[in-house]
Amino acid sequence: MLALTPSQLRLQCRSGAFSGNTSGFAPGFVQANMAILPRQYAADFLQFCHFNPKPCPLLGMAATPGAIDLPALANDLDIRSDLPKYRIFRAGHMIEEVTDVRNIWRDDLVTFLIGCSFSFEEALLADGLEIRNITEQVNVPMYRTTIACTPAGVFHGGMVVSMRPMLPADAIRAIQICSRFPQVHGAPVHFGDPAAIGISDINKPDFGDAVSIKPGEVPVFWACGVTPQVAIANAKVDFCISHSPGYMLVTDIANSKLSVF
């Protein structure tokens, strides 16, 4: 299953054959967070991404409202069906999770794709670092924090982070490696004491699954593309579609194309 190409994985999502989280799938290819908003919110959201490039590194945006393809990122894409799981928001509240949004699609919807930390996991693994959530075959743990994002229009809120436990020496190496990938969150924003960024219980993530932290390890936190979902909820936009955390769009872009050196 792990050997599926991005196109094959998207087609399995489209047919309903695949609906799992995508961490570790289609190795070598960029995965993306997604937000789909009515046209009247698009300019504010674009500005929010511009003001907050660590949690919201913009990979692409639909050319026109209603467009279901992003040909620069994925061939034969139907954004309404090619992710494993979607979240539907109304008035800022997540009302349901579904595997297909074709039946609620509207011509005024604008799609945004944002870089995902799953893309740099490959570089960490290649350097011999363990990714605990992949080892334990669960979704990456994600947490709300007190790190404030720069507001833009109706969008505001705190940063969401993903966490991977590591030995201190490995954490330093991870910082060096991830600095090469600013389009997929770049270097960690914090490591060590979770309380310093407002996380009260490391064993109870707000999104995803808890992972084991072994003696001598420190939690390492990266800015996370679930951040827009918090900002969208705070803005109480009347309608929005997002990916479900950990259930990403797998693109045709090679991770190596995002490395800046």
C-alpha cells in the first residue's frame, strides 16, 4: 500500500477505496493541507497565509472560484473527492466529516493548499531519525498553543503545532534538516517544555493521536497547517471545507523540489 503513486492514491480516495491518514504514504511527494472558502473570504485568507508563513505556507490556490483542479500541483485532480477525509464547517463549527464533498460543492468556492509537515518527515527518516507516529502507525499529535498568529481581516487565532519526540541531539539535527524546507513549515518553533507554549497535557492532543515519549526524549514542535482551521472557526465563516487533520491531499510535486538548498 505504501508504494502507491500520488495519482493512484488520489484515485483510491475518489473511489472510496482509501480513507486513512496519509502519513508515510506516497513517499517522496508533497502533501498539502487544504481550506476551501466562499469567494468573499478569499482575499482575507490569502492575506492571513501571507502574514503567517510558518503555519500557513501557501503551495497553491485555485485559479478561479468553483475550480476543482490545480494543475500545477496535481494531474487530473478533483479537489471534491481526492482527499481521504474532509471536514465541513458552518458558522465556524465543524458539523461533520465526510469522504466526498461533490454533493455540497458550490461555484463560489476557492481552494487553498498549504504545505504539510509530512513532506519533511521523509528527509528526517532518510537521515536516520525516527518519526514516532509512523513507527506507532497513528496520526501525528497536534496541539493548540498560545503562540499568536498575525490577524488578517476576519481571520485570527493561535498557532497549532505538530509534535514529534526526539533525543536532544536528534532534535538539533531535525532543526538543521527542516530549515531547508520553508514551504512545508521549516524548522521547529519550539522544543522542550510544552507549558511554555500553552500545552497543558502532552498526552492529550487537540487533533490526531497521542504518541509515546521515551525517557530522555524531548517533544519537538513544528508549526502546523491545521492552524487555518482554528482561524476559520474563530472567524465564524458561514461555510468552509477543509481536510481532516492528517488526511491530506497528496500532490505530484517531489519533496526535493521544495528544498531551498
